[in-house]
Amino acid sequence: MANVYSHSMIKSHAGAAAVFECPEGYRAVVRCVTIFNSDLVNSGTGHLIHSPSLCTILQWVVAPPAAIVGAESVNQLLHFVFDWPDYIYIDNDPTVDMTVSGYLLTLP
């Protein structure tokens, strides 16, 4: 049995575009998404999207950090699986940071 380690798929600051393509010969599993909104006044929305289906995997509106004491970011556990040549990408508001991690599993 092989060991399985977490893999960082996407790190995006301030709404910057980011893409993660599943490498050939692997199966990717999105496990954890963290979203932070740096706007102190307005809510910000984070989107994680699969391609080529264009399915929205996650859409989350994050309140300003000051609106809820202690709620500075949102962490979501997911179980989204995709194979090569599929990829995931983000389409976030300009005040939203997002990190995506999961697993890369070798195919039999």
C-alpha cells in the first residue's frame, strides 16, 4: 500500500487567476478549500470551477472579517474527483484569497 500525502493545488491572492490540471496518469481529489475575504466592508465571493464541464464545485460568499468576530476565513471539506486532462480553476472577487489542496492518486 502506498502512502498518500496532501498536495497543494491552488494558492491565489486577491482574486488572481489560478488553474490546476490533473497530471496524466493521476486522479486528483479536492479535499480542502480555504477562502478569505480581505474587504473590511463588503462581502466577497469565491468560486471553484471544474473544466471542461464548467460545473461550479464551490461558491461561497464570505462576509467582511470585521462582521463576525473570529470568522476571518471559511474552510470547506470536499470530495471532488477528476482525472487528466480535466482541470479546476478559480474565479474570485478581487478581495478574495483561496487555497485548494487534496490528493494526487496514481492510477492502477
